[in-house]
Amino acid sequence: MPPVPAPATGGSTARSCLAAFLGVVGVLGLLGGGGLVAHAYSNASQVTSNRSGYGATMWRDEPVDKLFPEVLGTAKDTRTLDTDPKHAQWHRLGISEQTGCDQALSGPLAAKVHKLGCLGALRATYVDPTGNTVATVAMIALPKGTDPEEMHAFFSDEEDKDVPPQQVKAYAVPGSLAARWSDARRNASAGAGSSSDLPYVFAVSAGAVDGRTAGRLPGEFGSAGDHGEQDRVPWEGAASSLVNQLNLHTTDLLDKETTT
């Protein structure tokens, strides 16, 4: 009689059950991992969607004093773009209640954004730490989907002009250093489209608090063909600085509102 096979031991049975259990757990783990990946992708898509949707409306949904902070300038640290008040390059003096594009803008810029369907323009006036330079900055809202290259090309052409037209109407703030700030005192302007490809344009007109206007530099400091270009350089730099800082602030504000 052939030998009868020995019955399976308890250890072998346990190992078989364990292997089966681990196999099921592994499959569930893969399914769960896939679910986590899908969930993360869904969240990322939602953040992107929120950013795109909210970004186009934040100009009327955010409190205006968040759009135009009290100070703009050097960031506190590398983790945030919040300005360190001790190193602020601009201090806000006041915010205009007017929101009309024609009320806020002038010259070719007003005509350009009107053609693109300007929705509104918010303004605030700032002064530099020395109290010598005053500037009014405008945040201009355009329809969602506006090609950002339209405004990039526009500002590039404006910069090439011998005497670039002023772009933002001065907003005077009673009882402040900008109490006598007016369109006649504007010395230079600068502008840029949104750095985040949002439907916004930022523009600034700057001048002297004491009302001194740009002109031909005297004697050897100015050339025969100078129409005030050299004298406008400091104000052009100031206007460009304020444009860039508000542009960055807007992007940072949008990031905070759509990722928390």
C-alpha cells in the first residue's frame, strides 16, 4: 500500500491564510493609493479652478484695503510677500471711492482699456518714506479671457515715446502729503499687465509732493534735445517700482485666498 500523505500542518495553513490576507491588503492598498492620488489631483484641479474663477472677480470681492495695503515694499521673509513695515517703500495715504475707468485713467491708456471692455478701475495714493514722491496707482479690471499680450505690447510702445503720456489721474487726499496732488503735477507714468496672466492691468502716475514738475536739466546736465526725459527718470523708476510691488501683492493675495 502506498504511503498516505501526511496531513497539512497548522503552520502551513496559517501561512496560506496570511499570504491570502496580505494579497487582499495589497490590492486594497493599491486601490487606496490610487484613490489618494485621484483625491489629490481633484484638489489640485479645484485650487486651479478657484484661482482662475476668483482671480477674475477679486477686484470687486476683496475689501479694497486688502487690494491696496497700508504699506508696500521689502518682504518680511522668504516665506511670504507681506511687507515689513520697517522697510516699507510706499505708505498708503488714501483710497478713491470712484471705480469708473474714465474717472481713473487718462490718455492712450484710457482709450486702450475702453476698447478692451474695461470693467472698472480702483485707485489709491501712496507716498515714499522720504515724503518727497507721491503716486497714484490704479488696478484696472478687464474682461476674463483678455489676451495679456495686448497690454504688454501697449506699455512697451508707450515706453518708447519721447514724452510718454500720463496714464493715471491723480487722487488727492485731504489732510495728507497728497492734499495738493493733481494731474498737473504728474511727472511720469508706468504700467504692466498682471504677472499671473489675470485680467488686470496696473498703472501708476508719480510726481513731487512739493509740485515740482519735470523739465530740461540746466547747463551741462541737459542736452539740446532734452524735453525733460532725464529729469523724469527718478519718477519713472518710482512709478515702475510701485507697479511691480502691487502686481506681486495681488498675486500673493490671490494665492492666500485660494489655497487656504
